[in-house]
Amino acid sequence: MKIRPYGDTLDDGVVQLSFTLPLAWSEAADEAARKLVASMGFGDVAVAEGRAIAEGFSFFVVYARTRAAVEVDPNGPVAARLDRTLSIEEVDALVGERLGRRIRVVGACIGTDAHTVGIDAILNMKGYKGDYGLERYEAFEVTNLGAQILPDNLAAYAVEHATDVVLASQVVTQKGSDVLNFTALVERMEALGARDKVLLLCGGPRMTNLLAAELGYDAGFGRGTLPSHVATFIARRMIARRLTV
């Protein structure tokens, strides 16, 4: 099935782009923005808004039309989030009955990133949007290492403490720093001979389950993820692993 963007009419290919140019705002700057988008292959380009945001810089919102379409497979890669999210009570009961022990989980915001909002939302007891974090579950023994944890140090901690699940988070994505750090963690776990011994998860604002798989992770969690999504995935995957050992 092929689909294309939808603006005013289904399948019209209309998109909205926003960007900043290192140029003082003027009508000439508007025209520069229009030409830039047209040079990308878009048609019917119109600058909806152009304004100064700082000395020598302008921000633009541009509407345009594309002929491009994308093939979508409804039966493509399955997301990490499962069809039915389990409650705390259900996860605790499932892990207690099927594993008979608590699952050891360690998480950290990796690299030089100091933004712990993502990892805290998943791990801390208070959770996020009324959805309690993994610390509140009886099924999990949780360690939150906090921010600015180097991938090598997170891997070393996981091995030293015989961790079952490693959660790596990075909010900063400039210049692909998140991909570099996520990759470094996988490589270090492999070097330590521990990659296949842990459930390795990653999360961030641009993370998708497909990207996570390409980087060597068991699952990836992006925008909109709640602690219960992660808890359910961990519980079911850990049980599935035990059954295949």
C-alpha cells in the first residue's frame, strides 16, 4: 500500500516544513527560504511565515507539495509496545509465578547527556502521567545510575552486578550523539561477552523499535512510552527467554 502526505485533500502531498536560516529577516530572506525548499524537489512552495528570531537569524514555516509516496506494510516490524499492557499487579504475579525471582534492572542516561527526564519517568517510583515507574513493582530490583554515565561504565556495572536488563536513555540527539553512544554500549557489552546475557533496551525522543534493532538492541522506546509499556515488555521477554534456554 502506497501513501503520501495529506494536507487539505487526501493524497494531495502537501507538507509543512519549518527551519532557521542564518540570515536577517526580509522579503529577500522569504524568497531564499522558498528557493531552498523548491531546490529539495518540492512544488507549489509558499512561505506561510517568516520572522526574525535573533540578530542575523530568521525562522520560516513553509508549505509545499511532494509527489513522493512511501510503501507501507501493515504487517511490518512489530513495535516493542505490546497489544495489551499489563497492570502492576499482573506483572508482579506473572514474574513471581513464572520466574520465581525479581528481575534486576539498571538504567542510565548515557554519554555526556544530563537530561534524566526519560530514564526517571520509566524507573522512578512516581513514574509518568499517573503510570508508576518500575521501582514500585515487586517484580523488579531497580538501580538508576542517573546522568552522564559513559557506555563503558554502564556495561561494566551490568556485568559486575549480574544485571538482567539494561536501559540506556539519551535525550540529546544533535549530530547523532545518541546513535554513537547507543552503538558504543552494544559494542562494549559484546566485548565483555555479556550482550546475549542481558535484555538491552534503549530510549530517546527519536528512538523507534526499528532503529533499536538496527543498533543491536532488543527493543527501543520513543515518544509516548509509559513505564507500564516497558514493564510489560520486560516481563514477557524475560519469561520467553527462560523458556528457550
